[in-house]
Amino acid sequence: MTEQLRNEMVRRRQEGASLRQIARELGVSRRTVGRVLARVESARSGRTPTSNLPKPERRGSLLDAHEDFLRRLLERYPQMRVRRVLEELRGRGFTGGYTIVRLRVRQLRPQPGKEPVVRFETPMGQQAQMDYSTYDLDFSEEGRRRVYLFSYLLSYSRRAYLRFVEAQDFATTIREHVRAFEYLQGVASVCLYDNMKVVVLRHDEEGPLYNPRFLAFATHYGFRPLACLPRRAQTKGKQERFFWYVESSLLNGRTFRTLDHLNDLTRWWLTQVADVRLQRETKERPLDRYARERPHLLALPAQPYDTALVVYRVVNVEGFVAYQQNFYSVPWRWLGQALPLRVSEDELVIYTPQLEVLARHRLFPRAATNQRSEDKAHRPREDSAQHLTLLRARFAELGEVAVRFLDRLVDQRCGKAQARKVLTFLATYTRRDLLAALDRAVRFGAYSCGAVERILAAQAKPKSVLEALAEEAAQETRRHRPDLFDQPVPPRCLSEYRPLLEKADHAAPNATNAAPDEPPPSAPAGE
């Protein structure tokens, strides 16, 4: 309805026209005319608007006679289903249908009030809030991809550290924590988290069970992690509000070429926009409040926490170790060995069991798959004498039967390649099972990698991870202390210990019973 139409209604009413006449001439209903005139009159007089039209009377219902019973029933059982309510009403003689009961229950059922959310402020340096937020962004050079925004926010000053990352795993979370601490030049005493698995393994009757690896990280920096209650996002209200501010100010109306470009722009936005804005609740700039909060933050340790991930991987038959669906070369003589890998943000380092560096590779991006990082020096020349010499040394470590098998295997077609594959069986089967398979192959003249593989599949069981590590430790001990394995100490027969027991029985009475004429020992001085 336009203001011109309202003005026309008021003018005609002042001229003495009736509601029916005004409605007929202007083409509206009498109810509309009465409502408009009543509102205008109330606005001019300051009274509550009233309508001159009579209110329609409420029609009677079959439920009116049962309304008191229905109220008491819903007060006692507020979650009772409508079908169950209808059954109770049927027992009292109600003859109506389901729909009328459903509508009346909706009106009478007590609605639980929402618990008020009380905003509270924390002292300087006491609390921080950390969380992730997920975004699907269109990059002009990388296409559409999912990224995660890591945010660490100081509750008092509202100053934050932000960085977009590719994953929310343990290594990424710990690494971004360290960067946040260095960016803010300190650590808050308590940090609030939701129930991400990196921080909280599960909740039970006694409360949250924290990830021990994350607790070790928190202990290194001296802060206490505090998990919020499940499904209660308002506990970290400052963080949730800050995510809305990021979406409306940083991400809104901007385009990004790559993830690195997005993070560069984020660093600029933090210093030039977020830190110097006038915060709505505090009426101050976060940078000014941070200047007062910084002396109250926990000091950083002299040595930062090592965020690199250490894993074990087995060298495959091609001389590569696999990590996140990509492959990294290792010197081929380590085929079949379980080697430790240290994975940092941009580098993968492969070590020997003695923790000597074998190879260094630049880590492929997380989005890359089936990529190979190969060092040509790790690949042997197939016809070189050194290749055969190293193969003999590896088989000699297994035993005499392994050397006999190799001597006949190298005469076969692709014998050296088959020998390398035989060594990879150590990653799946124990040393004892492989030697048994080689011995059986020698006795039956089956000098091929396939024959050994079939014997192992029929007679041996793949080893567990613990067995693999125990075998690696035993092999290292055998390499440095062969005397412990070449000449083991045999167990002695119990009869050899009998003379020692008899001597002890004869010596015991002489030691406890003194001679009659022997004077008693003198008491110590002072007693």
C-alpha cells in the first residue's frame, strides 16, 4: 500500500465519508480502511492502535472440554508424542481427529527457553582460542580447491594469527601453533579447542581424554589445552565472530591466484586492517590492547618444538619409499629394509637404522599423487661388477644358504633383478622364514624369485610391525656384536649347582652359632 492511498483514506474520512463508501470508491476492503485509520489515529494520539472492527469470535472445539487435562499432561510429559496424547484423549471420550490434537498440542506444549549466552572478558594473557574454518575457493591458477583457515586468537586483545593450509592433520596443526606463538611473541596460559581429534581423542564420563602427543607439545610451551563441551560453539564466541569478520572483509570481493598468494594477502590484511580496526566490544584497536597484553604472555622456550613427523617406510623392489601416494628414491642396496623418514613442511629425509642420512628429497605438494623424486646416484648400473658385489654382501648377511641361492640365481635371466626382489621379501616375512624358503628352493633346485615367493605364501605368515622392528634391532646387534650370536652361552644343568648349595648348607651353622668359650661381642661406644 502506498502513502498516497493512505493519505486519500484519511482525507475522505475527515470529509465525513463512511468506511463502506471509502472502501468502495478506492477498491479496498473495509477491514483495510479501518486498520489504516486506526493506526493513523494511534500515531497522532500516542495510544495503542485499536481497530473499530469487531474481532471474530473463536469457534468452539471438541478439545475445549479436555484443555485442562491436556495442559496438565504436557506439563508432566513435555516430550509426549501427539499419537500418545490422542490415545489418552480417546480414553476420556474424545471423538475428534489427529490434526486438531496436533494443532492444540503445538499451542500448549511448553517451549524450552534458550539459555542466555553471557559474554565475558578474560584477563591479559590468560586465554586464547584456536579453530579451523573450511572454505572452497576458486584460484585463478590452481582452480577450485578446498583450504582450511587456521586461526589462533588472543581473547583479551583480539589480535590473531591466520594462515590458510591444505590439511588439518597433527603435523600441520602443531606447525601452525609454533608459527602463531612466534608471530605473537608469546603463549596464552589456556587455549580453548573444540573436539578435533588432534587435541581430544574422545569424551567419557570423566571428561575429555586429550591426545598425549598434543599434551607433550603443550607441556613444551607451558600452556593448558581446554576442550569445549560438544555442540556448544558459543564457548569460543570470539573465534566464531572473527571467522565471520574474515569472510566479510578478507575473502569478500577478492580473487586469488594461488594458495601462496592468498596467504601473502592474509598477512597484509592482518597488519593493515584487522589489527588497526576499532573493535566493537572493546572500543579499542587490537594492536593497542596487544601492547598491554604482551608482557603477560608466557615466554617462548629457547628451543622451539620439533614439528617434523617421523615415520617408518619399507624400501620397495624399485628402490623407493612411499609417502602420501608419492615415491622417493633410496640407494638400492637398502631394498626391503624398514627405514625411518623425517618429514618436515617441505623436505623428506631418509635415514639408515643408525640414523645416518641416506637421502634428502623436496616434499611433493599434498595435492600431487604418483610423483617420483629420483636421484640418479641411487640407481645401480645393471652390468656393473659393483652391483653383483653388493648383492653378494647383502645375501652373505642372511647366511650360507642365501649365498648358494644367489650363485645359481644370477645365472638365470634377469637374475640380478630377481635377487633384488628376493631381498624385498624381508619387508613382509621374517628373516627365519626367508632363510627356510631359500633352503627349500636350493634343495629342490628352484632358483627363481617366483619359487621363493610361492614357498613363502604357502609356509610363512607375514610379520607384524613389532616383529619387523625387533628384527631390525637384532640385525644391528648382530652386525656390531657378532660374538653374542656366534658363541651363545648354553644353559647349565641343575646338577652343576648342587655343590654350591651343599657348601652353603655347611657354612650356615658355623656362621650363626658362636663357640661357648668365645666372649660375646662388645657393645659399641656410647650404648
